[in-house]
Amino acid sequence: MTTRVRTAAATAAETSVGASSGRRPVGPVPRWAVRVAHAIPLCVLPSGLWRAALVLGLAGYDADYDWAGWERLYVLGLSVVFEGFALLALGLVRPWGEVVPRRVPGLRGRRIPIRAVVVPAALGAVLIATFVAQAVLNQVFGCVEPLNESGARPPVSGPAAWALCVTYAPLIAWGPLLATLTVAYHRRRRANEEGGGEVWDVGGHRE
């Protein structure tokens, strides 16, 4: 009896992880998956901060570059877009990645097909891993194209080089972490659908 009670308590604790107020996921979300989902935006954030420092002339590199107005917006916008894509990983552990929120007209409360989430996430993981691997190899073998009209390349020594490496190194984990999270999402959704998992709406009612 004691074992059953502990198991039920553990399952309930896992189920609450990743759930928003008033809505529970289709099935229990492992704690490690929640941690991975939150780690992905943190992996992307340092590189975005470095680009912001670059625009502000605080990166210790190419501080005298004559920025055009659109170039500053482009670099900052790139950071925002990357961070936005990284935050989408939370949908793999949050209810809105399984059931359309009620605030969305026409589709509210409907269960999202597994493939509609898994396919884009898997493609994203492959593309991200490929892009990062190419960038690393280009940097290692000196095949990087000039960053601007002056022919300047990324710093290769000194504090600026260390800052560049430290802020961009976490991106290496983005692809593998997203791939791992996508596999876990797929397995959990499939297991719940085969086992007749229940979906709960915002009011706590079964759908």
C-alpha cells in the first residue's frame, strides 16, 4: 500500500511539472525534459547578448565600424528571432504544445496532431545542428567570410576572442537538446494516445 501511495504521489508531481494554471498536460512530463526545455533558451541567450554588445561597440571588436541604421536593427532582430525560436522548445513540455489554447478562435481546445509538432521540431534540430557545425568548422579552419566591407573577421585572440567563444559555445548544445526533447515529446504523446490519455481544459474539465 505504501509503495502504491508513493508511486501515485510521484506521478502527480511529475504531471504538475510544465503545466500552466488551470490546464494539465496530456500526460506526465519528466522533470529532466522540463529542465532541458528551459536550458535551450539559456543556450541561445549569450550569443544574443554578444551581438547586442557588438552593435553598442562593447564587444571589443570592430568598435570603429560605421554601422548603417538597418544593420543595427538586423543584428538585434536576429538575436530576437533566435531567442524566439529557442523559446518554442517550451511547447514540447507545456500544454500549449499539445492542446490549442482557448484564446485561439476556431481551434481552441483541440488536440494538436503529433506530427504537426514533431516534424518541425525535428527539422529545426537538424538545421540548427548543421548550421552550428558548419560555423564551428569554418572558424577552426579559417574559412569564415568577412563580416563587413572592411574585410574584418571575427577576433582570434585576446579578450574579444574569448568573449566570442564563451557566448557562442552554448549554441553547440541547442541542436542535440532539441532533438532529445523532440524524441521525448513524441514518445510521451504516442504513449498517451495509445493509453487513452485525458486532456484537461482551462477550467479543469475533461475534453
